[in-house]
Amino acid sequence: MRTNGRIYEWVSALLERRERCDLYHAALEVCLGSEAFVIEMAPVWSLDDPDRGVVCEGPVGLGWLSRSRMFRYEVHCWRDGVIPDVDEAVDSPQRLSTDPGRAQRLLALLPSFPNATWGRDDLGAGEMWNSNSLVSWLLARSGHDVAPLGPPVHGRAPGWTAGLVVASRVVPTPGP
């Protein structure tokens, strides 16, 4: 994944005529009372733990490829889960709230997460959909202040803005 990210950023910087940046991806740990939940997006094939808390799956790259496990992602809400690369996190962890109501709201939103195609802009948000979209969408929808959040200096978090754009859209209420 690291090599793919470097190649992606090299091509993006070249096309956008800018300096290359470090790429960051986000995950969440939500603490509610004595329970902790790890929320992340990962390839379907990356973990074999049956207790990883799969909430939904979505396609990677092209929808028709999702017939193969290699081209699907999972959203996890994993009780006592582990963020695999947490040791490499920069400027983390960041405590965003101590409000249990907000934490409950965030967890309750997971089943309604739009499982759009990873790496594409199927939702017309202006950038690709990925793990950063998951985190920013959940934080914005649950009422967290996302304005001060962002990657470290000289960094980018592709997909973050896509999550915010989609979260800001009005969700239609079912009629009678």
C-alpha cells in the first residue's frame, strides 16, 4: 500500500503541478464507557479475524471487479480492535470529544455510511472515496467540529473533503 500511495502522490503532484506531499489516512477509536471500538476501512482480504466487526462492504476501483475479494473493502467497527499501523501515526491520537452522546451518535451512523466505490468519485464529491472519507463523514455527521482537523504540514489526506461534502448533503426523510 505504501508504494502504491507514493506512486499515486507522485502522479497527482505531477498532474497538478505541485510539490509531492506525504499521504495520511485516518481511523478512529471511539471510547464509550469502558468499551473501545476501532473504526476503519480495510481491504476484505486483509484480516481473517471473525470478530473484526464488519459493518458494510464496498467495491474497490470498478464496481464489477467487486465479485473478487481482492477488489472489496470492509468498514469495521471492531470492539477492542487494533489499528494495524498505529505505531506509525503522526500527531496522533487526537481526542476530539468526551461526550458519550456524540460517541453513541457516531456509532449509530455506521450502518448508513455510503459504501461508494473506493478510489473513485461516484458521489460527485470532487475527490476519491476512501478511509479518510469514512472518518470525516462520521465525524461531520455526528456533530464533531472538523474545521480544525487536517493532515500535518506538507501532508495530504485524499478523500477527507469527499466525506465532508457528502456529509453536508441533506438526507431525505422517508415519507408516510
